[in-house]
Amino acid sequence: MSVLVHPIILCGGSGSRLWPLSRQDFPKQFVSVNGQTSLFGQALERTRENPSESLSYAEPTIVGSAAFEEHIRAQVDEAGGRVRQIILEPFGMDSAPALAVAVASLLEKSPSDIALLLTSDHQIAPLRAFQNCVRQAVNAIEAHGWVMTFGIVPTHAETQFGYVEYMTDDMGASYHPVSCFHEKPDQSTAEDYLRQGNFMWNSGMFAFRISHMAELLATYAPKTWQYAQAACSNGVEGAGTLLLASEDFAQCDRKSIDYAIMEPLSSQDKVGLGLVPSAFQWRDLGSWGQVYEAALKHDRNGNVVSGNAVVEDVANSYITSSGRLVAVSGLENVVVVQEPDCTLVTSRTRAGSVKTIYSKLGELERPELASPAAFDAPAEFSEWLYSDAYPLWAKAGVGADVGVFEHLDLKGSPVFPEHLRFRVVPRQIYCFSKWLLKLKRDDSEDLLISELETSLRTLLDYMISTGWRSQGGWVHRFDAARKVSDDRADTYDHCFVLLALASLHEATLWPEARQWADRTLAYMDDALADVASGGYFEDDLRSVPRRANPHMHFLEAMLAWHTVTGEQQFLDRADVIVDMFYRHFFDPQTGTVREFFDESWAVVLEGKGALAEPGHHYEWGWLLLMFDKLRPDPKHFRHALSLYTFARAYGHNLTTGAVLDFVPADAGTGDDAPAAANSCRCWPVTEAIKITGELDRRGITGAGAFRNEMCNVLLSRYLGGPANMQRSGSRPARGSWIDAINELGRPLHTKAPASTFYHIVCAVENL
């Protein structure tokens, strides 16, 4: 018979030792550390797996501060929304009252079941080893009726942890009776504990039968138990939450679980408390030194470097920046944490002293104790786009006889290529139409508007006269003389024609924009649509493999046309593509978008088919959120979060913060560390900015901060940095950009492709 275990996750605490990443309004359990899921998110994940056929987890009960309700809800949703109840404390009262309200909420319906009390500020791995320990604790509870704790096998004489003393007996190695709990010792006492050999670190995690813990609370903490029950009974319930009654909750004794329950329980004559030695790795992450040790990767000099940071002659240090460039030279054993509003510099071996700094900032009433204000689109991006990029590409990127140029060099001069992809023409029409719309909305000078309309008319005429085939459909490629070198009708190209014409229609209301859009759609329906299997063929030659990518851009184009016309036919077409996403493109086993398929939409897993593109995950996620606004369905939001989570967790270079071109599609499920691309192009960063902007508007915790980071990456890594920075060497001219960088942040190309401009315009428009 299966034993049902009810997880209880406590997510209180301030995490002051991880300032400035952790703040008063955003404590460490909710923070993403070392690019991983937050500690609270990891605790949620530990309750989603069944250790064995004889043990199953119920939906967890969460106890946390009402001040952090937004963070709790957002991260619960990000983890799949599986939760029994969120109990909100009106103020912090330590862990014993938190335990009491959780037991009170479970007692009526599940008195004989077992509860598992979990912390949310520790890192535990591997999951299977932890689950085995839970199984052993359940066995001990069923055999002896004890309360069980999980002891962490000490690796050194630590003075920042409490200790559990246990009895050595013949009960075997799976669990032991506990004789005493000990508070944080001094150095000599900690060393003595290690020599004795029967001491373990106190993990703060417990397992117990719910009715038994209710009896213990009534015996050892009667006042807390009485008022905890009242706080639940008199609290306000709604939408899966219980806000405790503040007047009752305030009457509880402010004590920890150890003081209130475990110490008196362990001091009685009869054994009532047992310990399971940890067979798993456990990290407190209570200081920057511990964060350094827990990092997944250290360089050859023992450094952990991430974000906008450069080091030289540095060893055994933790350096990270989500704001301005941090350059560190000639130091060892240091921690440097740069956030947009403040910087921490400390010794790695004395990183625990950050708590003192945190307290001092409180005494000084410094605003940096809380998170910085939400990000607004900086003037830098507007200046770059409207003062530099648009004028540059309108002048240097357009030629009377060549339509548009495929590339500009880093100095902003046109590059004469051996070919031109037809799709670049409609992409530039899209960009310039957005500029025209901005000028009209800002009531700019008539002369500038007239000049831009003339340029757009020239580009539209060029696109039609050179690109439309006599048999219908648009060509694919021109040679250096601008003669057609590949006349196949490519679906991807047609999608960008549709998108460009939607933008042109919005900016000008020219009837030709709608006429050519209708003509393009009619051709696609007649010659490119796959009536039997759905979607569109890759081209009129029906080439394989087929790709998800053209369909993503068809969805984008249909949403654009619906936006500018309000016509439902375009939304209906978008609906068909969204349905294809769920049926074919999204792989639920890996949580990724599959890119390549055979002629009947069976996924191709070999070669490039085994890879996932993080940029496309961000892009698909953003489009699902846009579609969700028009035809709401909870699954759109869930899948968008899933794509965002995968790309954020596995899709970034830890040194530069940029988005990797590709990663293995099983990066989130495989046992080995993912072998990712070394190249990071510019466009995926713009897609990250778009989706994080929308998620931030929807209240997803951490999305705004991550958008700030991506804005900084785009500006500093690709667009040449702030306007007042000296430009030299490989830094692009204002209005141009670096298209790709390597794992060290160095440029891989010396020219900027015009096709990337569309992505940057979309990102800045979104900001």
C-alpha cells in the first residue's frame, strides 16, 4: 500500500548574507543563483517526483510571508502550479508557528498521513538520493513512531550550522536515535564534534505523522498550537491561499522548531526523535563563499565569472555583474557582485560579514536594501535606434539600383556581397514602416515623413518588380548583379512579405499593401499549403526537412494583420499555427521546440534535429503570450513559461550572459552537462528582451531583472555600448552592430547583416 507524504515548504527568511542579489523584498530563496532555478523552485521540484511505487507525494503546502505572495505565486506557476495551499503569514514569527499552521491546515483531512517539512533555502542533489532518505525516514516513522530529521554529514568544522548528536547503536546505518540538538558552536567545539564522530549538521528538515506532530505541539508549545489553529480558522481563504488572522497569529511564541519542539523531545527519557544520515549533497548557500563553492563550473584559475565582467590575473574568486562592466585584476579570493544600483566587494573567506553590512545599510536607511525600481526603456536605446540606426540604414543600407544591401561593415559602409536574399527587402520595409509610424505619431516634420514615404515607395516597387514571379509567388535569391539566381518560392520569405506589408499598411494605408498581402496569401494557400498533413511546405519544391521556423513567422504575420485590421480571418489562421505548435512542434518530454521534420511532420532527431535554439524558445513564447491576449487559454501561458524557463536555464553563456545559438534539446533531461554552441548571435538576445518584458508585465518574479540584464547584454556586447564610450577597434559605428560573439565575448564577424535589424527594431519597440 502506498504511503502518502504531504510536503510542507517553509519559504520565510531574509537571506541577508546574499545581498545585493538578495533584497528585503526579494530574499534569497526566490533568487536564481549561478544561473539555476531558484532555491524555492528547486524545493517545489523535489515534491513532484515519487521516490518509489510505495511512496507518493501529495500537492505541497507552502508557508511564507504575505509580503512575498507575488514571488510565491509566480514561481509556483512557473513550476507547473501544483500546490495544495499557500498559507500567508501577516508577519514573520519564526519556524515553530509556521510549522503549527501547516499542521493545523492538514490535520482534519489527513491526520494519519506523513508530512515532510522542507526548507526552501538549501540546495540538494541528486534527487534520487534525497528521495531514498525520505523513504528511510518513512520506514522509521512506521516502525518506531518517531519524528525524523535529516542529518548532513559534516565535511569540516562549520560554525554557522547547528548540530544534531545521535546515538550509535545496532539499528544499522539507515537511521539513528537522536540524543541532543546543539546550537551553532565556536570553532574549538565544532572541531570536537568532528572528532567525536556522532554529530551531523542540522538540515532543518523533518518528517513526522501529522497527528503525532499535533500532539507534540499541544504538549511542548501549547500557546503556539492554540493560536495557530485560531489563525487558520479565522483567516481569509481564497484562490488557493489562506491569509492567517493577524491578531491570533501574533499570540504565537516566536520560537524556532528546534527550541519549541525538537530540544524538549530529544531530552525526554524515551527516544522520540530519529536521524537519517544524508546520502545527498546539501548546501546552505548562506554566504557568497558557499555560492562560489556550489557553482557548476570554475575556470582553470578557480574563478566563477558571469555577466558583464572581465578578469585578469585573478584566482579563486566569484565575479558577477548584471549591470555595468566589472573589470578585476591582480586579486585572489574575492567576491565582486555588481547589480544595477550597487556593488559588493568582499573577501571570499569572510563573505559571512555581508550580514553586518546589510544591518548597517538598514541603520542608514539605504534604499539599496530593496530591489531597484522597475526598468524603463533607457534613452540610450531610443537614441541608438531613432538617431543613429534608422538614418544609417536608410542612407548606407539602401541603393538606387540594388534595393537594399545585405550587410554594412563595422564602419557603417555597405558591403557588396555575392548575393542578396530576397527576404532582406521586406524585412527592411518592415523596419522603415515602423520608423514612419513613429514619426507620424510624434508629429515630426512633414519633410522627413515625405522623404521616408518616398523611400518606402521605392522599396515596395523594387520588391514587386524584381521579386514576384510570373507564375506567382516570390523569388528566393538574387546574384551580385541583382538577377534572380534561385526562383523557388520559399515559405519563410513569404511570411516576411506578409509581415512587412502589415507594417506598411499600418503606417501608410496604401491599398497596394493589402492587395499584395491578399495575393501572397492566395498563392500560399494554392501552392504551398499542405492540405493532407497541415501547415505549409518548405517551398514549392517541397524540400525536406520541413521546419517549424517558417510557421512561427506566419503566426507573427497573422497576428500583425489582425492587429492592424481587426479581421478575425487572420486570427483564425493564427489559431491553426498555434494548434500545430501543440501537435507537432512542442516536445513535452524535453520541454523544447523541435525544429526539423519529415514530409509527414514526424520529428527528425538526427544532426541539427537533436538541437534546440534558445532564441526560438523565447520567440515562440512571446508569440504564445501575444496570442493569449486575443484568445485566452491557460495553456498558452504555461507553455510560454516552459519555453522561457528552458532557454533561461540552459540557453546562455555564463561568461557573457548572451544567448547561445543552440543547445542539445535534451539539455533539461540528460544526465550530462549540455554541450552547447560557442557562438552567440545578436538576434536571440532581442527575443529574450521581448518575452521578459511581457512576463514582467504579467508579474513573473525575476523577469524584469532578467530583462535588465538582457538589455545590458544587447547594448554592451552588440550595439557598441553607451553613446559616450570611446569607439575603436572592433566596436561598431553607431547604428551598426556586432552580429555574433564567441564564448569570451569577442566578435566573430566584421559586418552587420541587414536581416538582424528587424529583430532589434522589434526589441526596442517592445521596450
